[in-house]
Amino acid sequence: MEDIRTRLIDILADVTGINGDVMRGTDGAALAASWTAGLATILGNFSALRIGYLDQLDFALQEAIAALQTDLDTPNQYKADVSALALEATSTTIKNKTDTIQTAARAGATHDVTTANDKAETQVVEINLAYIFDLAFTFDLDALEAAGEGGIVTVRFYTKPDGANYADQPLHELEYVVGVDPVYPAFGATVHDICKVTIQCSADVTVTQTIAYEYVTDKVGS
């Protein structure tokens, strides 16, 4: 700023020393006088106090630019701290766990009612899922119905209340009279881990009769 003031003083000295005779017309002389007065006003305005203010402004600006450069040189300060977030390995473990969560699942097969086991209580299926689940179970006794054999068909459903042994008495017991009842046996239950279904006929069959069954499970707890 002091350099600017010095240069303005030099310019004023040059203008003041211009020979008026060289001017062309009164317009040139008036212009020179106007420049002389204007520069004098400018120099008057550039007092030491005002120049000090400008110096302070320039100093503050330089400080701001330096601070900005410092910020730009240290970008890590603006990065989020993600050290507490789950690592990829943890996320993968969680995904693997959730992928094994089952919803509703259907299964089914067939069971042979033979001349040897027809009148004995015989296990049809054991379901062991190692968690709590809702169960819906249905039978298809078309083979017995078509043959008109089996008499009273009894379906029993057992669980392990103590977690180790099947109860002596079934949780559900359903009877179907071949040739009489219009609806095949079906039942639902909530099971902890394991259960089994059995079947027993009151009358003989003359040949093996293959019956079908189906069940749906839906996990509801661990």
C-alpha cells in the first residue's frame, strides 16, 4: 500500500510539472487541472491511518487464505469416524445368519399301510427342526377310500414336553371312518423342536395301500 502511495505522489509531481503551453486548447488545460485536483484528493484520502486499515485488511485476508490452505492440506479432519461400524466380516456373518432363517416350508411323502402293520400304531414321520415352529399337517387317504379298507383310521400326534421323551398320550388324536367321513384327518400345532405322527387302522387291508401326507412348517422362535 505504501508503494501505491509513493507512485501516486510521483504521478502528481509529473502532472504538476507539465508545461501549460504545450496543451492544445483550454480543454487540455482544464483536463490537466482536473487530474491534478483529483490526484491531490486521492493522496489526501490515502492518509497513514487509512493505509493502516488497508494493511490490516490485507493481513486478515492473508491469514484467512493461510487458514483455508491448512484446512485443504488436512482433509482427514472432515472424514467420518467409521471405526465403530461393523466390519465386512461381521456383516457377512450377520448375512449368513439371516440367510438361514426359514419362513414357511412345505414337505410331504407317502406311507405304506401293509398287511403287516395295518392294525398296529405305526410312525408315519418324525419332524425335527431344532427350533419352535407352527405345523399344519394333512393326510390323503384316497387309496384306503378307493379300496374300502382300513375301517377306522386313527391319526395321532406326539411331542416331547420334556425335550427328551415322547409323551405317552398324544397331543392330538383324530379318527377317520373309511367310506363314511367326508373330510380327511388334518391338524395344526405349535411345536418345540421335534414331533411325530402315527397312523393305525382298525381293520385289515388285503394289499399294501400307499397313502400320502403333507405338512407345512413356519419358524416362530429359537
